[in-house]
Amino acid sequence: MHPAQRRPLIAGNWKMNLTRDGAVALARSVARHAAGACVDVAIFPAFVHIDAVLSALRTDGTEVPVGAQDCSDAPNGAFTGEVSLGMLKDIGCHWVLTGHSERRHVIGETDDIVASKTAAALGAGMTCVLCIGETLDQREGGETDAVNERQLRAALGGISPADMLKLVIAYEPVWAIGTGRTATPDDAQLAHAAVRHVLQDLFGAEMAHRTRILYGGSLKAANAPDLLAKPDIDGGLVGGASLEAGEFGAIIDAAAALAVSA
Ligand code: PGA
């Protein structure tokens, strides 16, 4: 299990799902479940639901970070359809995902774009969950660690140690996202350890040791205990299974049980 200084984080990436009422209800239920848990929990609704979710949690007096799934790297201006970090902060949203594989591989974001968004998010004082991971071809070609290293160096090359304290990494093998296929716990552990090694090279041993590295890719209640038990897996970024309160709650419980027994 991860060392005590890396508090586990279970994050729900809701992608382009739910209605506003559905998002609010799910957020309320997740926040109730997360209250008092000895792990961190965060949720990432669609942009248009963030404000309503934040208001509902404020009314309930519950505290779960509510993040955005993407952001612009520009402060303002003629960028039709984009949402700035300032707009997010203005409504009380202080977390953001960058580099999610669907943005890299479906929308076409390059390493440079991901780097720019990551730097902008951290520069704006947001907590940033940077997603990295290899495609199936890359895995089968034995390139997993090289791809992760390239994506990490591209995104983190210009990041200061102070900003690193607000960065979380999510290793998400692309072939495991939404497919029902997961990396085996041993394969995931190997990839996480290699990621931590790159962090050590970039920022030194202490920073590498304290940075949380989440696993993502068909994480669910049934496989969470084995994956989350690995020493370099510090939580999960959960897509499909985060849309059901019971299933997501069970993943939170699995992380909490491991944290208690560590
Ligand atoms: P999944 O998605 O859990 O549905 O595989 C994970 C993610 O894309 O973050």
C-alpha cells in the first residue's frame, strides 16, 4: 500500500453524461458517502453541470472537490466554445483534468497542447489531474513506459516544484478505458513505478514519493481492491463506474479499507 503521505484519491470522471438533476443527485450521494472517509474524493461533471453541483453541495454543507474535464490555456478572448480557468475559479471550481485520452485521441490534443493547459491550470492555482497512457498498439509494441515518459516530460518539463504539489497523475492505458479490460494489477504497478521513476528524474526523490499516481481504465468495485493494493497505485480515476453511486461508493470503500489497514 502507498505510504501514509500519499492519501488515496478516488476521482469520478462523468464525461458527457447525466442531466443537470441527475448530476446534482449523484454528487449529493457521492458527497454523503465521502464524508468522513479517510480518502480524498473528487468529481468531474460536464461543464454545464458544475455550477449546479457546487451550489447543491454548498447548500448541503458537504465538501467534495468538483472539477472540470478540460480547460482553455488562454485567459480570455475570441475562443468560441472554450472555457477559461478564470471562469471555472469564478464559480468555485478549483480542479481540472488535462490530457485525458479522449481529448488526446478523439479531439486531437497534442503533447504541446496538454503541456500548455497543464501549466496554465497549475499557474492559476488549480489542482490538476494530468492523464497519460499508451494505446493498445503502443503496449503491444513494448512502448508503454516510453510513451508515458514522453507524455510526462512534455507536460511537466516547465513545471516548478511548488506547482507539482498541486499535480496528480492518472495513468490510464487507452485500451482499458471504457472497454471492460483492465491492466493486471502487476502490469499497472510496473507502469506506475516507471512513472514515479520519471518523476524522480525530473523533480527528485521526495517529490516523486509524495506525488499521487492514480490508475484509470475500467476500474470498478470488483477489481479495485487488487489494483489499489499495489504500492505505487494511489487511487483511481473512474469513468463508467463513477456514474452509479453504489458502485463508486464501493470503490471509495475499497480504498478506505486499504488505507486503514496500511
Ligand atoms: P472508464 O474510464 O473507467 O470508463 O474506463 C476511465 C477514464 O476515462 O477516466
